[in-house]
Amino acid sequence: MTANLIGTPQTRVDGPHKVTGAARYTADFNQPGQAYAVIVSATIGLGSVTGIESASVEKMPGVIAVISHLNAEKLPYRPHKAVIDPAVGERLHILQDDNVRFYGQPVALVVADTLDHAERAAAELHIYYEARQPLVDPTDQTAERIVPDASAGDRSRGDAASAVAQAPVTVDETYHIARENHNPMEPHATIASWSGDRLTLWSKSQYLVNEQAEIAAIFGLPLENVEVICPFIGGAFGTSLRTWPHVTLAALAARQVRRPVKLVLTRKQMFFTTGHRPRTFQRVALGATSEGKLTGVIHEGTGETSRYEQFTEALTSATDYLYSCPNVHTRYRLAQLDTSTPNHMRGPGEASGIFALESALDELSHKLGIDPIELRRRNEPQINEAENKPFSSRSLMQCYELGAERFGWAQRTAQPRSMRDGRLLIGMGTATATYPAFHAPASARVRLLADGMVEVEAAASDMGPGTYTSMSQVAAEYLGLPLERIRFRLGRSGYPQTPSHGGSWTMASVGSAIRAACLEVQAQAARLAVARANSPVSQDSVNDLEWSAGHLRRRGETSSATSYQDIVISNGVPIEASGSAQRDPNVAERYSMHSFGAVFAEVAVDPDVGTISVRRIVGAYAIGRVVNPLLARSQCTGGMIGGMGMALMERTALDPRDGRPVNAHMADYLMPVNLDIPALEAHFVEEIDPHVNPLGVKGLGEIALVGTAPAIANAVFHATGKRVRTLPIRIEDILIA
């Protein structure tokens, strides 16, 4: 039946398109007669627009329109919320009033015949404001702390406060993580074109079907009147999950000027309105016996959000189930600020919460004099103690065993500052990684063609992990065909519906739907073959037949076979079938489903100048079935690099006077570059999980970042003896006594 492609390393089927320039990204879809739009961003952090001098700008060369709240179309903004949107609050209604809610909010749009003309005119547009003092610092005591909606607030079992207070050994510390911006290579872009009341959007999106629904709701259109196209994404990391104001602006401008409009955000503008990892503050208190058994855990966290929406993430969720402890209390609050709404960024919530928890556990390890891996082993749970149900699979300690062996953890000496390479201090640290094994309803369509090719369609996205390739492998596996016979298509909202390309659920959801569609098209083809009079299997029952290597034959025989191609040709038209997949709610109720991993990092610290160099990172992960080890390792190394940025470099600094991001450019917003990248290794623990989904896969994209920052921070402590509880770790943190 199968071609044995799942589990084998396959190079990217779309690789030649990308390296030759044939792959078309959003800004490449130029349209005839296209105009260009440039956003004018607010230069105050809070207040209102009191005047716009547009008359002279409208007369500048090439200018077609200057659009603001004074002349913009009033849009219906029908209610719409997807799973990716904040449950509480209302999205920004762009150019619908004079209010300025945060620095950089779009307050006008200049449309011209060329980009150069649009940029010049936008620079000349004078806007007057009545400004008020914004609140942008979550540490400010005047910032209102609110309890988030749903179940993200407080959770408890036992009496954690008493357990910590009475414990022989305790850790009670606070941890701070800076605001981060996604900064993918490809900027946000949208090209909008109207044909009557039908709208086509070429738009960078990780969630095409939601962008379709969102824009339809904003403009009061039937869903089928909006089409979103996005075949390739040049990186996103969560920033394109939501439909941001620039998409609405492009569509609004195109309708107003009656021609296609192209709008591409500048790098600076991407710091304003397309989300960010929220700045967070956390307190972790641990109580333990002298043998290292946890008796109490308290994890309290506060994250920033905008005033008009409540953005929540899983900041404290992993603490509930990661280690065995009878007394656990978690508390999550939001600080309402005059900023744009944060957004999911790779490893959202877990990446921040795990940093605090795993740093605190490392501090406890040092106090107890117990090896960090041994401490985790002594607190390994048998079940998810928060939900009182078993894990569908949990191979965390196997990850530590494999990672420790590949990393050489046995060579580590326990005492901080005890390892050197010449004058450099060497540190080794480790941390746990985890992320839920999510699954969402998804659909796919498979079409058998007369030339022997197979078309597979799903409204998914591919921001770089290799979706084209891995989905083609799934189809080839279940159809029993070579990979080159599969033509996988994604990036259109009109294809069968899928969830967002984020949250590490694409393979679990879309891959399972493709599997279902393949099995259904096989069943249809078999029924047609049996019904055809001159077919080699015409006298047989479908139940007596099987598919093998793309051929239908009697079960157990090698002759009397007919191929997909034979059946399609005899049928006269392609054979098409759809399939869908969703998790069995009964299974979801019975099991706790998560991926796990162990990350190891080695750093070298110059004691005289405080520079930190990551020398190597080794990760071992248990993610169920691995569809493509080559792509999976690439996912892991990319996540490790993102974790390096989180640990040592990335920080968006806001001017407290107006909320302006002062480093909204690539010169001062630091990220790892080639010279920073150390030796990176990713290994996989063999894990069979029959419960998570029909493919037995778990997510990988998010967990690959989750444990890296705390592993690096723990390595820095081991090297220097200085515990830094604020990310990113800076030179001055090392130099200050």
C-alpha cells in the first residue's frame, strides 16, 4: 500500500523554485494598472488627530488619493473572531475615527502611481494631534492588572503557599523577559484588487481562511466574494497569523481609487501594528525536600496587552503538568497599556514561562547540590497531575538521556566557574522543552489525473518549514506512489479549509486530512475498477482487493493489477475525493497530549569584557512520528537560533514618553547572524503515540525554541556564578558585581 516515504529525509520539492527565483511571494504579484499605498503612522502614543493638511499633498506628482478618517469609507466591521484572535475586546477599526491608541497606529494612507511618489507624498503629509501621556511600562504601578478571560487566570491544587513556606529548601525569584518583535525576512504585504463586489487579496498570511472571513466581515461581503492567495511566505513566526490593519487599508484604498493597490510595510512599521511577544514579569517560588522532591510550586506571571484587546498566552500552563508536585498554584494577569496588541510569537507563552520555571529549577539544583538532570528525574510525574489523566506519551527522561549522551554532559563539573578554556569561562546548562500536541479540524482534496499525476489541495500556508514537501510525502505514502507523482497545492482560501499555519498543528491536522482524502480516493477508484466490465478486477469484491505501489490487485497476489492511471483513463475524467480529520473528543478527554524535549547549551564567557558566545546547542525531542527527519532537524536548528536571540539579543525598547520603539530597525534590534551561530544538533527519540492523531505526529516548530533560552541562561550561570534573571542577558549583567 505504501511507498515508505514517511520517516525518510527528502529534500524540498519547492527548493528549485526558491533558489531560482521562480517562487512568487506576495509583493511579486503585481497587477496591471496597480497603484502604491504608503501608511502614515501616528507620531504620538495616545490622543487624537485634530487636523490633516492634505490639500498640498494631493497636488504632488503622481498622487491619486490621501485617505484618512475624514474621507475613508465607513466600514461595517461585522463581528468576527477566529481562534487566533483575543477572546475579549475588539480589533482596531482602522481610519474610522480620530482616536490614536498607540504610537505608530496608521492615521492616513497616501496612494500614488509609483512607490517613490507615494513615499515622498507621505513624508510631506502634516498631521496635528492632541496628545496625552501614554502608559507603556508594565512595571508602572498605575497600570491596571486584569484577570484574563477564560481559564488562564488562577489554577491551584493543594496548598502551594504553605508548602513553600514550610519547605526545607526554597527558591523564590522574579524573572523578566523583554518585548520581542518577529522580524521575518519578508515584510508584511498585501495587493488588493476589486472586480465589482468581489475582492482578491494577494496577502502574506499564515491563516488564509481567516483572512478571507475577517475581510469579508470588515467590508460586509459574502464570504465567497473574497479570495486570499499566498503560495509562499518568507518567514513569519506568528506575525502573520492575524489579519492586521494594512490588509484592510489595501482593500479600502483599492475600492476608493478603483484600481489595484499594493501596500508593503517598512521594517519600521512592522514594529507598530503586526504584533510582538509581550513583555512579561514572573515570580517562581519552589519548595523542596533536602532530597530534591518538590513539595510546592508557585508560578505567577504578568504580560502586557493593549487597552482595546486582551491578548493571552500560555505563560503558566506548563507548570501545571511538567513536574510532579502535590501543591501547585499558578496566577496569570494582564497589564493594560497604550500599545498595540501583542501576538503569538514562536513558542508563545511556553517559551516565556518555561524560561522562568527552568531557571528556578536550576537554582534549586544548585542549592541542593543535585545534578540538574537528576533533579528533574526525581520529579518526573507518572500522569498529568493537574488533569489526573495519563499522558498519551511522555518521553522526557529519554530525551535527557539521549541529549546528555550526545552533548557530553558527563564531562561537566558541577561548581560554577570551574570549567575553562584558557582565560574563557565555560558553562554548560540544560532545560526542559514542552508544547501541547494540538489538533484542529482540517480538510483536503485529492485528484487522480489521466497522466498519472496526483493533485492534492488544502488551504494551508508554508512559511518555510517545508509544508509542500512533508504533505507530498504523506500523500505519496498513502497512495503508494513516488514523490515526484504528487503535486501539492496550498495558499488559496478557496481550497479545502484548514487551520492556521501556526501552533505546531499543521502536520497533525492537514496531514491527517490528506491521509483521509487519499484513502477515500483509493476507495472511489477501487469501486470504479470493480464496476468496469473489462477491468482485471471486475469479478472481485472491493473487500478482496488491496492497493500496492499504486496498483489495485487481489489481496496477496502480484498479478491482475490495474493502476490509478488505467482507472482514470477508463473513467474518462479525473477521480476526485475529499477527506477531513479531527481529533476524537473521547480520546482527547482521556489523555494529556504534549511534545517534550531536553536542550543542552555550552557557552564561553570572557570574564574581562563580559561577552557571551554560544559554542554549541544539542536538543533531543520526543515528537511522535517524524515525517521528514531532514526538515525536522532544520526546524529544530531554526528554533534554537530563535532561542539564542531571545536569550542574548532580542529586545524592543520603548520610549516611555510616547511608546515609540526606539530600535525599530535592524541596526539596533539585534538577532543572531551567521557568525553567531554555533554547532547545532537535533536528535529524535523514537516514540509511538497512537492517540494524538491518525499519523501519530506531534508538533515540532514551537518546542524547538521553547527550552533554548533557559538552557543558555543556566549555562551562563554555570560559567560565571552570576544568575541573570532578565532576558536578554547583556554584557553589563556579567560585568556588574
